[in-house]
Amino acid sequence: MKRHLKILQELIQIPSVNDGEEEVANYIAGLFKDYKTIETEIVNSYPGRDNILVKLKGTSPGKIFAVSGHLDVVETGDGWTHPPFEGVIEGNKMYGRGTCDMKAGVAAALAMMLDLADEGADFAGEIWFIGTVGEEVGMQGALDLVEGGYLDTVDGIVIPEPTKRDGENQAIFASKGSIMYTIHGQGKAAHSSMPELGINAIMTAAEFIQNTQKQFDEITNNPDYHNDELGATLNVFSVIEGGRQFNSVPDHVVMKGNARTVPEYDSARAVKLLQAAVDKNNENPDNATLTLELNQVLDAAEAKKDTALIRALKEAGKDKNIQVRPLIGTCELSRYIHLPQDVDLVVYGPGLTKMAHKIDEYIEIDEYEDTIRIFKDMAKIFTQSK
């Protein structure tokens, strides 16, 4: 099997479902152990969950070009017709969890670096791979690398999420922020024949949801908080759980939600709104007591649309229909926007956006191979750019 495909297949065969990135990082380090021109560094975030940095030095001074990919994947779910962790190849497709989101992007970066090292390529600057943990929930790995100063010298970062959609190979420059939160409610149990002796946590939750969603809807519809590229801040209450049995006043409830934010009404303001709503509820002793837990807080990210990195991408991918677009979802762009230096950022990678997290997820092999070529040419162009 061709090396490019073998790397991708072996990555798929490591079931790093929301965990286990240490095994992926060790596999990646093993790919480069015999290369004197390549350095690897493991950076731990949690027990068993390691980030990895891989650095290939050029032959002359220049910029640092990096591809940053996450090493975790989501749960498989039921109904697969191909084993999710085998990397089965049929025709022009490889099937498996993570083929699209985003081990194909990771493998393309690794294959690119191996090819350049084997060719003894003459290029300026340095080429890095940044492998991160926990992107699917929390993005802790990217946060640890940013806050730890590991990326302070990087000049440009490509995040190879799957960005092929609507006949375009999209280059993403902006994304919404995302707040994942849990609200816990503690009431007082009583027999359902004597509800006046209890405090109904579910009723408190129902009133809280209605009142808080009304506030978010007003923000969504306020033109002062609209972003021309990303739209409006939105909120969705997505989970509610509570109660114990038919004939008891429920003494507990859990609500979960997700707010998607834009710079004009950012994540900090959305968190403040949620906390104020909780505090107002708790002023009434007849209500269940609520507490707010923040599971993830990501800021909206809006990078520049015309940069040396995006120009290098367009030149390297002249055979593709590359269009610069915003992303209404979120990704590690939200972490890298906080790097202290002036860094070029873009999200671009192989795979159909619609296949991410799907049953029978797959990558088109020719698109994967094309991305290796594009990354290789893009790196050479960017590292010597002014």
C-alpha cells in the first residue's frame, strides 16, 4: 500500500474517541524517529491525552508554516456498514470514523512533511505539524499550546477541517464562538398529592428557559449585534432532565444549552446574561436554586480575508475552486485567534463538510492526495513570502 494511504489507514485504526490521543501522538512520533532534520515534542494536557509538535527545518531563514489538526474523533454511533476503525478502501473512498473529521487532514500534513524530508527539499523557514487533543469537546489541547507559549513563533496556521461543500473547496477565515453550558436546579421533593410542600425543579426550569430564551431572541434580532460575515448570536436549550417518578414533586433538574456568538455580542456577554438570569431566578425562594456550569467557552474568531497564507493556498490550489468563506460553526480558529503575534490563519482541508460525524464517514482518496500536494506547495510559497 502506498505510504500516504497507509498512514491514514493506521491513524483510523487508533480509536481515539474523545480520548486516547496519547497513542496517536506516539504513532506520529514514530513516523519521524529516523529523521535527523525533524524534531518531535510531546505536550501533555490530561493523563493519556498528549498533544504533539513536529518540526521540519528548512535550508535557509524564513517563516514558520504550520498545519494544526486534532487527534480525537467523535463516537461512532450505530448502523455502520463498514467497520469504523479499519479504514476499509472501496474504489475512491476510505471509510472510517475520523476519515473526514479530521484524520485525513492530519495524515495529509504528516505525509507532506515525510515527502519533503525524503526529497531533501530546499525550502526556507520551518514546517510544523501541531497535533491537539480534545477538540471535539473543549479544545483544551489548543488552549494549552497557546497559553504555554509553544506557538508564539509561528507565522501561519492551516487547520485542515473538511471544507469541501457546494462545489467549492472553501477557505474559512472566520467562525462563531461557542458556549456549552449546564444549569443545575435543586428543588424540594414532596408527594404529588401535596405539591405545596415541595419546590418543583422542573417548573422552575420551564420558566427559566422561556425567560432566558426570550432575552437571547431579542439579541438575535437586534441589528446592532449583527455581524456581516457570521450573522447573529444564537442560543439553543438542547437537553432537559429531571424528576424521579410519577407521584413525586421533582427536586432536581438539569438543563443544557449551546450559545453561538459573534464579536458584536461576544461569549463574555453571553455568559454574563446566563449568570444574571440564574441570579434573578435565585432571588425568589419559591424557585429551585440554579447554578451555572460552563463546559466550554470559545470566542468568535474573525481573521483577515486576504493574507500571505490564503494567497499561498490559492496559488498552490489553482486547480481547485477555492472560495474564502466564514464558518457558522466553530473550530480551533477560536483558540489561535488569541496568539500574541500577528499570525495568518485559515481553515482548509480534505473531505466533504457534510460527512463529519456521519455514519459510514469517508474521505475521497483523490481529494486526500490533492491536499498533500497543495500543503507541500503552499508551505514552500508561504515560508519564503514577505
